[in-house]
Amino acid sequence: MEKQKFMRFINKPYRLLAVLGTVLSFISCQQPEEIEISADHYHTAIDNLTAVMVHDIFSPPVASRIYNYPNIAAYEIIAQGNQEYNTLSGQLHDLKPIPVADTTSGINFRLAALIAYLEVGKTLVFSEHRIASYQDSLYGVWEKKNAKSYGASKTYGLQVAAHIKEWLSKDNYAQTRTMPKFSVNTEDPSRWQPTPPDYMDGIEPHWREIRPSIIDSASQFTPSRHPDFSLEKESPFYKELLETYEVGVAIKEEGESSERIQIARFWDCNPYVSTHKGHLMFATKKITPGAHWIGICKIATRKTNSDFEKTVYAYTKTSIAIADAFISCWDEKYRSNLIRPETLINQHIDENWEPVLQTPPFPEYTSGHSVVSGAASTVLTEIFGDDFAFNDDTEIPYGLPIRSFLSFNKAAEEAAISRLYGGIHYRAAIDLGLEQGRNLGSFVIAKLEMKK
């Protein structure tokens, strides 16, 4: 009997510890998980929005706007939660401070930024249900992990999204939807005319009316004038016309394996290429020039193992430069209203000549890809360095192989010259367009103070 009492005395603390351990284990199992948000989550959100834009077939200028606002929304939340970054309010035209976050509510700033990105992006595309479906798949997972943090983060993310949507609604985009179509001047032989195969109207002739993000006005970076129109064979303009024709002929003779054809196709970035075969017509959908440079930004942030905050920062700064570059370029396109090489070559040199790439439906000068590439490469160089070598796999989903570059500037130079190889631009539009974009990119760097 005494021995049994002694054993119960000895075992009691162990039994208590065992019970306590079970209770603690149960409690720990009930503790909500922390919602981890990484840079890869943001990359995937960008990719999702890009896929919807390709599906919906947005023009290059409109696509640049769709990238810009969601990134700004996400960045502003990051600036709230990370003292390393400055707010863009007071720097971007008409942008007021976003709502102040309640730091006692358990907000996960990365999560809130991602939610704001998706919410703003959803309102800018046609196929909203595609973004909504993606949102729902994420929201269910996050709510199960930590309902309180998810709820607080979603509430704040949607508040900021509403703030940004109010701001973007006043950028004059809605007004440009009701402005008249571009009138083609058939009396002046130097003016742009619709091109085959679809002879579409000039797209976004009023894009200069869109409020820019950071540049002072659409005309701030007006490029030097292109050579005066002339069909005199010794004139600078005719020599450029002849160059485009002769390069096109030579490239066709080189065949599909030609390096120059590969370059032209790699940087085509025409969101809607139509093909006509007899009575059959079908279209190929691809990314825009801005989307290609957003893809290069993704490559750079991944190669440098950038954290979530730097990733959002890089995308935002790049998208601001791209969006303003399109406004600047389109301002010049519809001011100079210059005829495309394909039209003049068919009229005056060779009626059967066709460019390697399909001529896009808007005036020639300056080259949009050149301007955008100059601006984006300048900003990316400032962020990641001058000798940043990378393998560009952006076009793999569209059946094109990887191309390698020693720097962002080298990539921009190839993107620009691709327009000559493709037969859709004259030399001046390429060279002066690249200069226009680089000047604009340098202005973005000098004017924006995003990192402290």
C-alpha cells in the first residue's frame, strides 16, 4: 500500500506534464499560420494580368495603362509598410495620399499590396471574371491560414484600390473613348494611310490627351524632326525609304533562319496579327512592347533574388516609364502623321513587296518600340546596373527562342533595329525614337524619388 502511494506521488507531476503538453499542443495547432507572401506571388499576379490582356487584345498604349495603375497601387501600400520607400503622392500628377493603415489591426502589407494590385487590374480589363477567379482561388487559401490577418489586409487593400481607381478615373481615358476617329488625309502623299491586310483605322489618335504619370506634358520630349518628305532619289527621306526596301529584300533572300528575321520576330510584339489565306482569316495574339519589357523586369528581379518590396518597386518604376513613353510617342505619331514604308514602297518601288512584320495601324514616326525600349532600359539600368547580362525568355510562350543580352541598353538597341529588319519603319524613327525614350527614362529617374 505504501509503495502504491509513493508511485502515485512520483507519477503525478509526469501526468500533469503530459496533460499540459497535450493542451499546449492543441493550442498551438489552433494558432493561425502567418501568410507568407513572396516576390513569386507578385510575378504570378503580373503574369495573370498579362494573360488576360493578351486574351482581350489591348493595343500597346492601353496595355501600358493597365500595367501602370495596379503597380502604383501595390507600391503605395509597400511605402506605407516599409520606411525604405517614399510615397508617390505629390510626385505623380494629381495622386493624393492613400488611406493611412491601422497598424494595430494585423495588416500584412505584402498581402494588402497584392490584393490591391489584382483589384485595380481587374477593373481595367474586359474579362474581369478571369481575374476574379484567380482572386477567389487565393482568397480561400489565405482566409484558412489566418482569417484575422487576411481580413484586415483585404479591407486595407480594397481601400487603397478604391483610392487608386478614383484617381485613374480622372486621367481622361474615358473621354478619349468618345472622341472622333482619326481622319485620313488622302490629298497629302506624306500622310499616313491604313495598311494591309486589314486597313484598320489609326488606333488611339487621342492618346496624347491621357494624363501622364510623371512627365510634364505629352509634348515634353518631342523628338527632332524626321527628314522632310520627298520622293527625289537623292533626298535623305528617299534614301531611308530605299534602305527599308533593300533591307527587306535582302532579309527575305536570307530565309527564315536569318538572324535578322529572328530579331524582327522576337521583338514583333504586335498584340493582333491577322493572317489571310484565301477566304480564311485567323489572328495570332501576342504581348505588346510594354509587356515584353515588363517581362524583362521580371527576369531581372528574379536573377537578383529581389525581395517582394524591391520587386514591386522595380515593376512600378518601369511601368511608369513605359506608360509615359507611350503618351510621348503617340503625341508625335499623330502630330507628324507620317506615311509608312510599306505604302510608299508599294506605290513607287515594288507593288509586290511585303514587310517581314505586319505593319501596325498607326502613323510611322517615331517608332513606338524604340521609344518604349529606350525608356524602360534606362530605368532598368538605373535599378540593376549597366552591365546586367540576362537571357530573355519572354517570348517562349509565343514559340520564339531565348535571346541573350549583355545589358538592358543592348536589348533596347536590338529592339529598335528590329523595326528596320521587320520593314515597318525608317531609320530616323528608330534612332530618334530610341533617343526620345532614353531622354524620357532619364527624366523619370531624375524626377521620381522612390527609395530613401
